[in-house]
Amino acid sequence: GWLEAVTQQMGYHPQYLDSFLKMQHYLMHMDGPLPFDCRHYIAIMAAARHQCRYLVNLHVLQFLRAGGDPQWLRGLDFIPPKLRNLNEINKILAHRPWLITKEHIEKLLKISEWSWSLAELVHAVVLLAHCHALASFVFGCGCEQDEGLGGRGSLKPLSPGNQCFCEATAGNSCSQELLHINRKRSLDSCMELDSLRECMQRIHMETEGREEMRLLQQDREEGEGQGAEVGVQEGTEYHSDPSAGLFPLTDTDGEVTGATNLACYMQDPDFGYQDFARHDEDQAQVFRVQDYSWEDHGFSLVNRLYSDIGHLLDEKFRMVDGLQSSAMAKRQGCEPSVFKRGIWNYIHCMFGIRYDDYDYAEVNHLLERMLKVYIKTVTCYPEKTNSEMFDRFWKQFQHSEKVHVNLLILEARMQAELLYALQAITQYMI
């Protein structure tokens, strides 16, 4: 139940949700090159690039549940150099993936105490791309507006009343396994969240005690003997460092609170998306899919270095491509495949990825201005998305159709980041 707001929105398209959950579970919880706590910390770093408090909070809970060191939650200065070195490609992939080069890959893989293996790096790259793209979906569908841990998105309920999305979609080929998972979720989520809250509070108390002892010892050594501001009065918030970021905190009622400052998980916070300028010779060259594609190159590389993830990613890409969109296309006066390809290619175009067999004049014909503004915002700077933008584009369209657009954004963006990263890895290997 920890992605409830996201799964509730994706529940409008249960076949896609099934493939999403399988990939998400494999990436975060099954055997793989990276330790489980590191996976969730990398997810925190990725989500922080877009100030996505919803995903950061959820991965903090999962990080602690996986036995992660709570000190790491104070920011990049408190984590091992190996993880901290990932910050550069996290920043580039999140905002300007066309800038990634084989030199970035080589720097991470060079022989040293903190070097990455190829398999670990591929796992990390998939994690980063997944969380960047998921942040776009979270903002695009309004899940971020509810700051409660695992709370429901506030744009629209899936169905009237308190109906679970599986009950609402039971007639739409929702698999029995998925029904079981989500019915079990409704029973377990409250108990699990209570357990995680207790865990966070316990860690908070232990960390608080250690910090108090450290400060007292420091005072003794400095000869001050005044027991400086330790901040451990009962019933008050405690924070060892006002600049420290998402440290587990409790408020006056003992409730666990979430992110206090996401900046500690970022370096160079002003680095953001810039329009890909094809005419500027100083910019990276246009990425031609005919030279390096997911189907012919990326899939085999990622599957070889991180077993089976390629199949799960490919299934997800194919699933979003196969979603029914006849109503959307009919309103735009074109075939469903033409309409979806227009959205997909427009998103890739913003990242400098071009298809030689596509007439880009179609984009302006197919996509009205408000839709293009919405797609670009959610894709390139999702943190600027708001509910008004969601409501204004396609007023005549159903909520499920708008969710469909956000799924296309999620998958097209993720594939774009993967193409650049995997091409750089391929160039390094060659």
C-alpha cells in the first residue's frame, strides 16, 4: 500500500498497472546488484531533483525498513562517497540527459575504493530514470498535493465512496493476483504504517540520544561545560542540524513527519531543464533512434547486465503503447496510433531524440497548445505542475484519459533517459 496514491490513479488502466507493479517490485525488492537500502536512497536522490516530497517520504520509510543508516537521511554529506558520486549523473539524467557521456560512466567505473561495477551502475541508472519519470506522473496526476505518507491523490477519487480501485475495475481484466494484492493491502496498510511509524520514532529516539551524548562530550572537550542546546525537551521537535534534510522527526503529538528540506539531497540545485537547441553547435548532437534504439540496442544491454529487468521494462513500454485511446484520438480526428505517436515523439523531441521517419509538423496539428504546455511542464519541470493546469487541458476529456496522457509521459521520459545512459555505457564498453 505504500504507493497507494499512484496505484489509485494507474488503476484506471489495470493492465498497465499490473506491469508497472511487477517492474517496481523487481527493481526495489528482488535480487539485484544493489543492496536494498542503497536502492531506496538512490530513489530519494532522484525524487529530490524534482522536489517530489511524496516519493521522498515513501522511500525514506522503505529505506529505514530495509535497515538503512538513519544518519544518511541528513543528506549527501553523510553518505558513502560511492553513492555520493552518483549525484552528477542523477542531475544530468533528470534535467538534460543529452549531456551524459562515456566520461561520466568511466569516472564511476574507474578502479578505486569507491568504484561501481557495470551491473551496479545499470541498476542505479534504471532506478534514477524510473524515479524521475515517476515524479512526473506524481505531479501530473496530483498525488503530490496530499502530503500524507501514502495518502490518496487529491485531484479526484477513482470512484464514488471508499471503493478500492480493484473493486471498481474488477470487470476490466484486472488479474486475480492484483486483486489479491490490493485487497490484502487495504487490510495491512494501516498496521504496516503504524509499525513503520514506531520504527522511525524508535530510530529518532536512539539517534537523539547519541547526538546528545556527542554534544555533551564535545562541550566537555571544549571546556565550556554548559551542555549547549541539545534540543531534547519532551514533546518538542528535535533536529541536530537545521540544514540537515529529511531526518526522521516527530511533532508535538508524536506523529512522524516527513521531508523538512530536500536541498540536502542535491548539489547544484539551480541546474534544470533547458530547451534542446539543435542549431547550436556547442550542444550535443541530435540523438537518432535509427542509430541507437531501445529495441535493437538498449534492451539487450540492460538485460545482459541486470537479468530480466529488460523484459519487465519492455513489457511496460509495450503495455502503455497498447492502451486503448480511441476516444482521445476520435476527439482529435485521427487514428489512436497516430495520436499516441505524436505525444511520444513530442516528448522525445524535447530531449533531443529524433525519428527520421516522422513528420514533426504533425505534432502541431495533433496537439493543441494547452496540451503541449501541460506535456512539456510535466515532462521537463514537473514540480511546476498544479491542479489548475490539469483541469484546464482537455476540459472535455475524462479523468482516465488524462491519466493515460500521464502514463505516456512517464514511459516516454523514462525511455529517453535510458537511451542516453545506455548509449554512454555502450560507448564506454566499446
